[in-house]
Amino acid sequence: MRVSDGRANGGHLVQANSELLGVADAAAYLNTSERHVRRLRAEHRIRYVKVGAKLRFRREDLDGFISANTHDPVACVDVGGRR
């Protein structure tokens, strides 16, 4: 079952039973610090949910952040440099 989150920003569809992670769990999932997760949120670089005064993150939003910030390697091209 899918439900709308009711936001005016496009009404993204989310799973009704999505697991919400706290800052510490989100930091562990991303293998980074809690401070970095809070900075990502403050810079509007990652989606989040406010539950009262608490920040929560959906696992699928963290996966989306990882995908959006994954870069493919570039093939090396010899441009006539030193040998």
C-alpha cells in the first residue's frame, strides 16, 4: 500500500511502513558522523522527516542520496604528458 506524504513539494509517494532511522542510525548507515548527517540536513542535501523535535531519515532516501552522489570513474587519457 502506498500513501502520499501530503507535502506541497510534489507529494512524493512513500511506503506506509517505511522504517525511520534516527541521526545516529543514519550516520552508521552512511558510514559517517552524526555531525555530517546534521550538516547534510541543514544544507538541504538530504531528505528528512521531523517527528516533533526529532530528525528521522527513511532508508530509501539515504539510498537515493548515495545513488545521487555516486560517480563513475573516468578513463585515463594520455594527452602527451611526460613519460
